[in-house]
Amino acid sequence: QLETLSEFLTSKLLVFTTETIHKDSSVHVRMFAPSVGVLEDPATGSAAGPTGAYLEHWNVLENHTHSSEIKIEQGYEIKRPSQLIVKNLYTKDTISNVLVSGKVKKTAEGDFFV
């Protein structure tokens, strides 16, 4: 099935649902990028910001007020659970900044030498 994703014109696919594992999470996310060698990403910070902005802009989340935290759970299916937190900041009625933070499961540590 993942091989089928690589046939699309995009190299990445993010899917979300409001059906979550944890009650305090806003959405459950899965991110696939098989055409660039990532079968599934456990914590996609670069996608969390745009996802949070989308969810708030289109009022996808029930009982959510603008500028309150959006909690994204991800990585559970690959046993690398993470929680990313998105907060949208506004100038007048427009999202002007998107802040992303979170917690991930550490799987490796190392040093780079240049």
C-alpha cells in the first residue's frame, strides 16, 4: 500500500483524524514520504505548523478557541509516540505566526565532526 503512495505527484502525504488516542490531544496524525525514503515519520515538526494553521483557519476542531494550543499526537503506529504542540498567533484576524514545540521519543544520539 505504501508503494502506491509513491505513484502520486507529491512526495509526502499527511493524514489526520480528530479521533485521538489521548483525550487531551486535538488530532492524531500520520505522515508518509516513501518516495524520499521515509515510510512513516514519527514527529513531523515541519508539517505540524501548517497542519495547526489549517485546523484553526477552517474551524476543524470542536471546542477550540483561536490561539489556544493544538496538540498533535503522532508516531504511535511505529512505536515512537510523540506530541507536537502548535500555537497560532494573530495580527488582527489573520494568523501571523505559528509556533511549534513538542516531545518526542529519543532513538539515537551522536556527534558531528566537520
